[in-house]
Amino acid sequence: MHQITGGIAIALVAASLTGCVTKGDSGNKENDLQSFPVLKLEKTDTVLHRHYVADIQAVRNVDVRARINGFLNKIYVDEGQQVKKGQLLFSLNDEERRAELARAKAALSSAIAEAKAASLEVDRVNILVTKKVISASELEVAQAKLAAFNARIEEARSAEFNAATQLSYTSIRAPFDGFIDRIPLKTGSFVSEGNLLTTVSDIHEVYAYFNVSETEYLEFIRSGSDARRSVSLVLADGSDYHHDGHVETVESEFEENTGSIAFRARFPNPQQVLKHGASGKVTLTNRIDSCLLLPQKAVFEMQDKNYVYVLETDNTVKMRAFEPGARISHSYLVNAGLKAGEKIVFEGVRNLREGMKISPKLMATGQVKAL
């Protein structure tokens, strides 16, 4: 009997101790909540840098082609050489063209002489008609012959001009100041009309073409800058080009397949570093006013959506999906889903769960930028 009573007493004491420990733990949970850094979202102004692959082209790049058939008589320039407008580049064999011009000149001289004789005949017949020695119809015949000879003069002049033009085509000259590209033919080659002789590139300035998505195009327009927006260029080896350019024009249509639109920027090229057909990356800078920036550390992904933990007024956290925009350094530009004044958990989001109560540690914007 005493043994049973003792056992019951021990059980009651143990239960009492257990109850005391549980009560003590409950009290400590309120005081020992896990601390998390929290950031208050604020509107800010920022600068957005976007990079685009660029196709670099000379402001003028023209194929030099033969306009007549003939043998390539001489080449006066070399590949890569700088030339001036009007400088002689190639000559074709011109003996046949010179002979044609001489024949055309002779025909013109003959037509002029015949017309002069016809004019004298008209004057003579006119005197005879006035004296009524011959009938008026004779004068009409003489005048018709003179008109025919005058027409022959015009025809001969046209033939002479055409022969002179054909002869000029045997000398091929530079259309503008520039640089010679590859010369595919050699001296003595037969050249057909339309054959490529070389290409001349004017690279004192260059165009950089790059494609921009519709969203980024609208971002560019809404930024409020003028059409001559300054841009920079990174060369193919990763080095910075020493001269800034400017956006000169935007195409009028979006490409149907890609949904992008082409921009054209112009860059000075005083040292001729940039060549036609080169590549690089254009950096386009847009100023964004009154935007929300969200640190990447605060973001986590679930099922292809982006979430953050928003701090409620009772210090519990709630998952919130949002729409991210461009990435700027270590932050996202917020397009939708969050608003200024809301507080989000800045770091340690993997240790949180929906509805969890935390001890928030508010961080200043300057502290976040320093991290």
C-alpha cells in the first residue's frame, strides 16, 4: 500500500515539473524570435545600362565595278590603301574606245560641213525664188535638206558624247575618300561589264546597328532623352572604345520574327580603328525616375515565379509574387507586385516559411548598398 502511494506521489511531481518546463519554454519563444534584416521599399532614381551586340558598318561602303568590257590594263592602288576622291584606281585597255571616239568626231565634222553647204543652198534658192527664176517648191526642198543635215548633226553629237563616255569608263576612279578593300582581279584579266574590281569604304565615321526589344524600346522613349542619346562601345577584345557615339535614328517597323527594332548609332573614327564589318557591344544608358529597386538577395523562385517575403504589421511574413524588370547590378527593377512603403525580408529567406513571426531589424538604404 505504501509502495503504491509513493509511486503516485512521484508521478504527480514529475507531471508538475513537466508542466513548469513547458510553461517556461512558451515564455521564451516570445522573447527569442529569430532576427531577420528588413528593408523598406522606397522610390528612387537610377540609371540603367543595357548592352547590345552591334554590327559596325562604314558610313559609305561602295562596290567599284566595271561599266564596260575590256582587259584590265593597270592597277594603280593596293589593298588597304587610303585614296582620295577622283584618284585613278584602275585602267582598262582603251584603244578600241579611242578609235570609236575618233570616228564619232569625224562623223560630226562631216555632218556640220554638209549642213553648212545645205544652208548656203537654201540662201541661193531663196534669192532665185525672190527673183521668180524658180518656183517656191524648190526652196521648200532645199529647206527640208537643211533640216535633215541639222538632225544628222545632233545624231553625230550624241554618238560623239557616247563614245567619249565609253572612253571615260576605261579609267576607274575613287568615288570618295576612303580605303581600298580586296582587289580580286590581276593585271591582264578580262573584265566583263559589272565585274567587281574592289570596294571603297569611308570610315572616318561608322554606323553601329543593334536590335532592341519592344519593351526596351518603350523604356528608351519614356526616359525622356532626345533622339541623339549618347552611347558607348566595347570592342571585340573587351576594351572600351575611346570615343562616345550617339543614337542617330530608329527604324520605323518592328521585325515580325524577333519582335525587335533596329537602332543606328554613329561613332567618330579618327584613328580608323573601326573597320567595316567589325563587331562590338553598344551600351545604351537610360535614366529611370521614381522606380522600385529590389535586392536580389531578397528574391527566391518557385515554379518559375519570383517571390519575396513581405513583413506584415504583426511581424509575420507573407509570400508575395512580383514581376521583375531589368537587372541593375545586384538588384531588380520592380515592374509590378510591390509598392513603396512595404517592408520585405532582405536576407535569409530560405529559413522562412509562410506566416512565421520574426524579429525584424530595419536596415537603412545606405547599409543595403554597401553590402
